[in-house]
Amino acid sequence: MIEAAILFAAACYGIALLLDLWRIAQGPDAADRILALDTMVINVIALLVLYGVWRGTAIYFEAAMLVAMVGFVSTVAYCRFLLRGDIIE
């Protein structure tokens, strides 16, 4: 039963990743692209956690934490670049 739930959730997050990719390609402005990229990072984190639950190992949870940290920093850096035109002052 848990395998079916994990498969359904992974399919839903996979569809969400495709929709995020569409928003990145078709976004009317840069703010929409930043939000889609941040949402894509969250979906990848969810897929890593689901895969870790399915495999029964904790290494994927650590990978999800690394992706979360890199995703946060990249979102902040991209927003700062759009606002100021420079990341490092």
C-alpha cells in the first residue's frame, strides 16, 4: 500500500516539475521565473525524500538537506542580482 502512495506522490511531483519547467520557459518576467525555480527546488526535495522512504535509507534525506540549502542560496542570489545588478558588493 505504501508503494502505491509513494508512486502516486512521485507522479504528482513529477507533473509539478514539468509545470515548473513550463513556467520557467514561458514566464512573462524574471520574478515568475525565480518563483518557478524555487518551487522546482522544493519539488526536487520532495522527490528525494520520497525516494529515501521508498528505498529505506537516510542518505537521500541528507541529499535533500543539501539541495534545500543550495536552492535557498541560489534563490537569494538570483533575487539580489535582479534587484541590484550585482551579487557581491
